[in-house]
Amino acid sequence: MEDRLMTVKQLAAYLSVNERTVLKLVADGALPGVKVGNQWRFRKATIDTWLDDQMLGVTPRHVGSARRGGSAAHGLELASCFQPSHVVADLGATTKNMVVEELAALAHRLGLVRDKTWFVGALIERENVMPSATGGGVAFLHTLRRNPEQVVRPFMVLGRSRRGVDFDSLDDKPTHLSFVLGLKYEELHLPWLHKLSQMLAREKAMRALLAAPDAAAIYEVLAEAERKLAPEARPS
């Protein structure tokens, strides 16, 4: 069932975190849940909305905006939306549209989107409005409009091209890393991209990503870059 109730254990597995993290988040008021007796229960549709907000870097809509003390809501690590299986270590694509096709196909194979044709069209539509390549060999692709009917759960996939692909980048240089964000709900800004930009700002991290031998190694480089973020930029 698409919208079902989950236990702490089931939610921890769904978010790729441990049960202690789930209990801490819900105790702090950062995670939407309801207590039935002495057991927490979580509605999947609400969790997907909340998770989408974490990717966007905005305050959860379904709980109070502040935990006691007034600090910002928690965020989750990339692992909640991104796994080694979400990485194409060596893209076969040689053009921007081919990259979109290849990464959309991966998202569809993983069961993250229901309709690959829709996803390809939605990503290309956004590219036609404004190229997603920000320079420095990186592009962040996403759709102009969200479609909760098509995106199964918020996610990120990544494709790497060592030789590079022409993405109409702002610096006119080839794009080597193409990140695709799959988001379910409508928002006007994407501050979560700032986190990724920070992670990739160091030349050492980019070199490591290009040199990594496989998808698992690429994932570990990104995880390490996330761990090295300044405390204020890192998820709690």
C-alpha cells in the first residue's frame, strides 16, 4: 500500500538510518509521527513529504517549526535518499539528452519513478528553460514541477563521465558529474543543492570522484565529503 503506517524499525530501514536516529528525531519534534500507547507510528505519505523537505532544506511542514530551544529542524544524511546503487560510474552517454535518458532509466529500474518517459521529458523541459550545469564539471538536474504521482519517493541519482559531456555549462567546460534530484512536492527553491555544492567545492573532492574506481567508491567519496562539512552545514 502506498500510504501505510510504519513502525520505528520499518521507518529506520526506509530512511537508511538506525532506530536511535528515528527516535531522536521524533523526540526532538523534527520528525512527524504519532504515539499509540507507547509505540510510535509513522504515515508513509507524511514521511515522504517530510523527506522531500529535508532534501530541499526547508522546515518540515507537518510538525512545529522549532524544537525546544528554537534551533532549526534536523536534516538527514545523503544516505536517506542516495545509495551506491544510485550511481552510474561510467556513463555511456555522450550528449546531454543521452545523459538524461540514461539516468532516468536508472531511476526507473530502481523503482524510484513510475514513468521513465515522463521523467525524461520533465528533466529536458527544465534544461530547455535553464541549463543545470553550474560549472566546475557539475550539473544538478531536476524537474520544473513536482509530480507526487510519478515520483515514488524523494531520491538522488548520479552519473559520472570521465571524458565529460557538453551541458551548456556557465564556464563552457565539460560536465563530469550529473546529479538528478527526484522530488515529490512543489517548492520554489532548492537550498539542498547548496549542501552538494559545498561538498564539491574542494578540488580534492572532485579529483577523488573522478578517480574512484566504481560506484561504491564514488559513494564513499561523497559520504566523506559530507562528513567534512562545517558543523552548521552538516545534518544533525
